Amino acid sequence: MIRFDSDYIEGCIPEILNALNNTNDEQTVGYGEDEHCAKAKALIKKAIANKDSEVYFLCGGTQANVTIISSILKAHQGAICADSGHINTHESGAIEACGYKCLTIPSSDGKIYANEIEKMINDHFDSEVAPHMVQPGIIYISFPTENGTIYSKKELTNISKVARKYNIPLFIDGARLGYGLASPHNDLTIKDLAKLCDVFYIGGTKVGALFGEAVVITNKAYQKDFKYHIKQHGGMLAKGRLLGIQFEELFKNDKYMEISKHCIDMATYLSKGFKAKGYKFKYEAETNQLFPIISKKKIAELKKNFSFQYWESYDENSDVVRFVTSFMTKKENIDSLINAL
């Protein structure tokens, strides 16, 4: 079985395994206060060109989302997001379980736009019954989105302007950040992204690490006491160096972007293969998540040798499915899939 389910189905880049093995006998302090975490944080701050930011390491994306959002929101506030946003659809109500509400905006491509966000904010504060309603308290977007699409620099700049106009923090979920930055459709740098938002995280679990996300808080107002929230949400890893070592390796010699480019190259190659066989896509193929429309008969045939994810029904004869490439995807496996199409 050749798997295209997601980008976390393999382990990690070999440099991380080697580094973990080579440091296995080291004795370090715990809870992320070790020298490896310090070096990783320095490398990340250099990459984003922001010395005043603070970097924190957490184990996974949902944990990062919940910890960040609950550290910022007040009890009467909620998170603005796309209706397809990860916090609204694939986190088992984690935000709601902490007492907060997802304030959703309908989206056909996974993105939400500045004018839609501003309208939601104004609709709330202009309402006579505003105190009876959940107040918008944070703007959540992901880069790339759940549909594999990405924000342009202009789109993100416009959202950032709205966030700052109303003093509502902008949080960017970067579980697949490397793949968004490596996309040929992208015109943003990681430095741009850091300037335009208040907090974001650099995904490791799906981009070369065994596990882990690097939370970067650029707005000092949200740095205070964040470690308390990490601890409260079970995210303060005693052996914190395991996270530091991984991000130390990912951000050495631009490795993070190197492996991200490989993933995108493989996605582009697969996308061309689908198109050459006459397949169309539900969403534009901008990153490593591809959403071809395939007949149900052909899907059943492909499932004998390939693993991929059902996404949604398209019509009575066809479905939209998701194929995902990763930092370790092999060209020969894509060739096998293309031949089977």
C-alpha cells in the first residue's frame, strides 16, 4: 500500500534521528530551558528577523491552537475563523471545551478576507444586543488553509490592517507553514508573516520533525505568562530538549525550506500527472494537498493499492478526494499512482 493520506505518515528527516542519538547521553535541565532549545530559538528568531519575539515549543498542532487561543481570549470572547478552519472542524471541539466559541465565516476556498472579518466585527459592536453575544476576540487563519490554498501578501496585509484597526490579535496556524512558503504561488516570506501577525507557529510534525510545533509570539502583550498556559494545558514537556533538538536541526542550513521545497516539487509533479490524465480539481492546487474529482468506480479501484482521504461528495458518480505529498514523498510512488490513473 502506497500512502498519500497526509504529511505526517513518515518519521522525520535523518538529521534529527542522528542528532537525537548523538545527544542521548547528555544531561540537561528540563522543561525547555536547555541549550538545544536556546539554540533553536535563536535560529528561528534570526530566520524571522525579530529579536523581540518569544519562541515556545509544544508537541502538536491542536495543543498549540488551544493553548494560544485560550491564553488570549477573555471568557466572553470567541475566535473568528473560516467555517472549514481546523479549530472548527477537526479538533473535537477543543476550543469549545475550554469555554470559547468559533465565530465562523462561510468560505468556499478555505480562506477568509479582510472585508468579511471587518463586517463581522462591526456587526457585533454596532448591535444593540452586543453584550448578549460572543465578542470577536481573536482572528484565526491557517497558512496553508485546510483546502491547501494560501494567502497572498496583499490579502494577509489587509487582514493585518483590520486586526490592528480594531486591536484584535491575528493568529496564524502554521502546521504546514513550510509548504505554504515553498509554494510557487506564494509571495510571502517568513519575515513578512512575522511582521503581519501577533502570533504564529512553525509546524514541525508535518514538516520534517517526529513531532512538535514552534510557537512564535511577536506581540509582547501576549508573551506574559504564556508559559503558565503551556503548563496548564499539559504542553510543558519535561524532556523539552527533544523539541529543541528537532527545531535546531530543521533551522540549520535552511533545512526547513529545503525539505518543504521537495514536498512541493512532488505535489507539482503529481498535479501535472492528474491534469495530463484529464482530472480536474475542486480547489486550485497551490500547496501539497491536492483535491481531484474522481469517479467512485475509479476511487474503489485505486484504493486497492493506494491510501488517500475521502473529502466530500461531488455528484452522484464522483467524489472529491485528497492526496497529500510530504517531505519524504518518493517520485517512484507518484509514478505508480499516475500510471494507475
